[in-house]
Amino acid sequence: MGVVSGHSPDSLDPIDPVALVEEFASGYPFDLDDFQRRGCLALASGQSTLVAAPTGAGKTVVGSSRCGWRSARAARRSTPRR
């Protein structure tokens, strides 16, 4: 199982990627596998990421992390500023 990643112009706000992944991982009742943690870290760092693993290995966890972070960013941006 592995992760291949590259650069993407669509990066997240400047937040500590490791802290972001740790916070995300704490929401699961199991420990993330190494490939999941590495994939999430690449996404949190603003990189395009390809996760290759067998069916049922848990690739969706990596994709879910990005969806959650994008939703959080959108919510912050849509909050009225005073």
C-alpha cells in the first residue's frame, strides 16, 4: 500500500498539517493505518494525492478528511465578519 503525491495550487489555509490530521484521526474509534495517515497529511499540506490500496483497506478515510476540511474552510469563509 502506498501514497503518491504531488503539488496542487489548491492549498489549505496555513494550519499545522500534523495537528489537523491528529484532530481528524481522533474522531475515529480506531487508529489510522500508516497509508491513511500519510495520505491525510499530504492532503492537509495542500498536495494532490493518490492512494492505492486493496478494496476494503480504508481509502475512503483519506478522502473524507479532505471533504471535512474543505467544508470547515467554507463555513469559516461564509461567516459574517463584524
